[in-house]
Amino acid sequence: MRFRTARAANDHMRAKNHWSYPYDCETCNLAFRSEEARDDHQDDEGHYKHLHCSDCDRYFQNANNLAQHMRSRVHQGTSISCPFCQAAFVTASGVSHHLESSSCPKAKNLSSSVIHRILSQRDPNGVITERLLEWHDANTINSTWNPNHAYNGFGYECYICHREFITPRALEQHIRSPTHQAPLYHCPNKSGKCGGKRFPTLAALFNHLESESCGYAKFATVQKNVRGFFTGGGQKLVSF
């Protein structure tokens, strides 16, 4: 049909819903009159083909969320085991935290300080370990400190950052955590995006590498080589 005026044409198209919708969503059947409207829809719904997990038929809001999903237990399973108790973990950072926090029932004497000391001996050039003149872990430096004496009238106060906690146990866990600990490790990619970012624990370093944020190593490579950090020549680094 032909119309004498644009207004008449628009009235007809509105009445008959004859508008053109040339911008199709990448993943669903909806179409839009403008590219901007299509993009808004895809942003809201995560309807981008490259953000789709075909195995689970799920869409994600951004590439980071999809990457985390692909690295989760759903797709990775629990293929990494503790070299001492054989407990299964999804990631290298998971088994590292297990050992550094002395959570392994067959390696109770293993801690972040013990692991750092051993890795420092195996890493004389400081590829990942910080060169420290002297370092004491929280369990040693605070051996005589009593969290029950830290009550300030409102809560149990950290003597370093002055954060308050409801219970003495919560304060003690905070003090003995890596929160106020000097960095023990750094990313080996000193000339890369992160500039050799430093970390208080090996688990934190592994988590950084697993994220692939600095491009130094692929997630799968970190998982494949993690056992080498806790075993040497097929033998456990520490005997208990």
C-alpha cells in the first residue's frame, strides 16, 4: 500500500503491526526495531552465543561468569587430590588452602609457613617466592597473645587494623589469618599485566593464575602441575 503522508503510513503500520524488526536476538526468537534495543535485551538476558554453556544450556551475563562456571565442579569434577589424605578438590587453590590452613588430617603439622620455607628452598631464584630476611607466622608471633583481653567495651578489637569482632574466637581467627601477613609469593609474570602481583598465600597465587587475568598460564595448566608443588620426584616433601 502507498500513503500520501508519513503520518498515515505510521498510523497504518501501528494498527497492523507492520513495523520492521530487522535486529534478531542471537539466541532466542525475539526481534527488535533497533540495534540498541536488541543489545539491551541481550545484555539483560545474557543472550550472547559466546556466553552460552551448551552442555548445561545456560546463558551467562559476562565472560567471567561463564569462565567460572566452566571451571566449577560441574565441569571439572574433583580431579585434584591432596597428596597426603587423598581428599578431592576442584582446583589447585582449593588443595593449597586445605594444606596451608593445616586442615589435612594426615598432615596437621603442615602450614603456610612450612610450605613457604620448603618452596623457598626449591626456588632459590625467587620465581614465585618472596625473599624474606625473617618471617614468623601468626601462630608463632602471637603465641602469648590472649584475644579475651582485647575487649574495648564494644567488641574485641584487632590491635593492627582496629576492626571489632563479636567474640574472642572470631578475633583470633582474624589475627591468625593471612589478613595482616606479609606477602610470601608473587606472580612470576613480573613483566605482564599484573606486574608480579604479590600474595600472602600459595592458594591466593594459584587463584590468581587460575583466573588467567594476567595471561601467564592457562587454568588447565595450573591444575595439571599443582602436585609438583607438594611432591618432589614422586616423594612427599614432608613426612609426618
